[in-house]
Amino acid sequence: GNSVTQMEGPVTLSEEAFLTINCTYTATGYPSLFWYVQYPGEGLQLLLKATKADDKGSNKGFEATYRKETTSFHLEKGSVQVSDSAVYFCALSDSNSGNTPLVFGKGTRLSVIA
Amino acid sequence: DSGVTQTPKHLITATGQRVTLRCSPRSGDLSVYWYQQSLDQGLQFLIQYYNGEERAKGNILERFSAQQFPDLHSELNLSSLELGDSALYFCASSVVTGHTEAFFGQGTRLTVV
């Protein structure tokens, strides 16, 4: 079955540090890949997405590249801010199975300190 | 604002009781998904509806049920509640099934005492 594995948190960084959150996936078909972010007390928001191999999704300074050869979709940001403190979820949607919902990783909590 | 509305935002109830959580999807979205988020289990998919019909089932207990109405809003019914059912329950919606992002509501925080 489909699954997503992301690095365990929590991750604590100083402001302006470089961020990487690792995400790898297992899928039977050709999935679309997503990163969602959940700020404290809120629902999940789509951060970025990529729908095919070698696509790069980007938003708000965050980037992730769909790597089919390594089945990975790592999230990166060059300089984090305190306002980036949140829980980040990697997810996939498998296009070969039209009825499947998003499959999520367990989430990685990021804390950025000033 | 994602456009997905969930009510109520908070719910406190006793063990053994039954509650109903409501979700209004984004305008035009036909698919509704329910997820449970607890501290130790992460985000667990419960059930999906598409245009009024059940499309996929995840880790949903027999004590839980859901439906999607003709106006596309959905309700999640939780009965014989146990302490372990305390969690955040999210509804999400999308235009079509599969291969697309979903938009999430703010969630209902259920506390069973």
C-alpha cells in the first residue's frame, strides 16, 4: 500500500538557519506529492505540491523536488523565521487509484527560536 | 480561510455519549474526507464521500459513521464515546477524487471526559 515516512521531530532551529525535513514515500502508481503546514490551533494548509517526477514545488521560500529515483520529496528553506514554527506534513495522492484520499506522514514539529 | 467550515469548534462530552460533527465543503467540491488527529497516532484517514456516496474507508471504528447529504455537507457521528476518542477531527474537501490536493477545515476538538 501507499505510505509516507518523514523525519521525526521535533526540530529546533535558530532564526535564519537552513531547514531540511526529509520525506520518502512508497506508492503503487505515480503519485502527486504535497507538503501541508499546520500552525498552532489551526487546520492544515497546503504549502506546496508537485505532480510529476523532477517537478519542484515552491511557496513562501519553501521548496521541494519530486525525486522518483529516490522516492523522496524533502522540504527545504534557506532561512527560517520564527513565524515558520509549525507542524509540517508530507502527503501523497495516488493517481492510479482514483478513489484514494491523501496519505500523510506523521508530521514534523518545527520550532524556530529568535 | 480554506472555505471548509466545521462546527462546532470545541466539544466536551461524557463517555458513552453520542455526538455529531458537521462539515460544509468548499463551494463546488464534491469530495469530503474525514481525518482524526491524535497526539500519538498522527493524522488518520477515517472515511471519504464523493457526491453523496461512500468512496473509501480508512481506520474508522464501527461506533463511528458518516454521511454526505444532497447539499454536499457531511456529518460524522461518533457514538458510545470513550476517553480514547478525544482528538481533533478534521474535514477536508476536494473537487475530484485522487491526484489532487484537499482543503482542510479548522477542525473540531473533541474531549471525552
